Amino acid sequence: MGSSFAAMTDTVLRIDRLRGTGEGAKARLALAVRHHYAGKLDKAAALYRLILASEPRHAEALYLLGLIAEQQGRDNQALRLFTKAAKCDPENPNYHCSAAGILRRVGRLAEAVESYRIATGLAPDSAPIHSALGDALVELGHHEDAAVSYSRAAELNHEQVNA
């Protein structure tokens, strides 16, 4: 652990030298994502936090740190991070959809539906988001609205298959 931490610290220091060029956060994020995909969640989280220390409204770092929290079963923290990411970049449907998924899982269905609706407004051609909205609507007992969402998801899937 000591040598890998030292190597990561050395890499971060090299990245810090790029800060003046505007490339430091991009390089940190790229390194963090590599760690994240490799399952090195602690290293990835440390790098996301470093980015957030200098850029507290870095929506992508907030979102990715939220994904780690969700992977580790810390739903409350994940929800806070997804919500903050969505406030920093309200045009990104992934942030709203991820928040909706947590809200749905913890039984806050009306809020989940609201977040899914925002996401479908931002990504109207996303079949998975329409389908997730339909699932939340079913759980809320709004079967007619769910049928509309499912129909839209099926229509989009059909269009994608025939494209």
C-alpha cells in the first residue's frame, strides 16, 4: 500500500504542476476514473475529493464520488452527492436519474418520479430512463402514466433496433 500511495501522490504532484494550464483537474479526473473502473475505489474517491477541494462545484467529480458511495451502500451520501451534482449541472440527465434511483430505492417515490421526469425532459430519447420512470410510477400506483412511459420506452427501443 505504501509504494502505491507514494506513486499516486507522485502522480498527483505532477498533475498539480499542470493546474495553471487548466489540465490538472482533467488529468486527476482521468486517473480517478481509471482507478474507479479498476475497482480501486479508495484511490478513486481520494482523487475525486482532491478535485472537489479545489473545485467544489465540479459536477462530474461529485457524481462519480456519489457512484462510489452508492456502490458501497451509503445511499444517503450518494443521494446528497447526486443532488449536488444536479444543482451544479442541471442539464445532465444522468445526475437526475441517479438521484431518482436512490430516491426510489429508499421509498421516496414521488420525489423519484419528479427526478425521472426531469431526466426524461433532458434525455427524451432514452428508453432506459422512460422505463425507470414507468417502474417508479407503477410502485406509486399510477398505472396509466406508467403505461405511457413504458410505451415510449418500447417505441424508442424499437427505433434503435431498426436504425
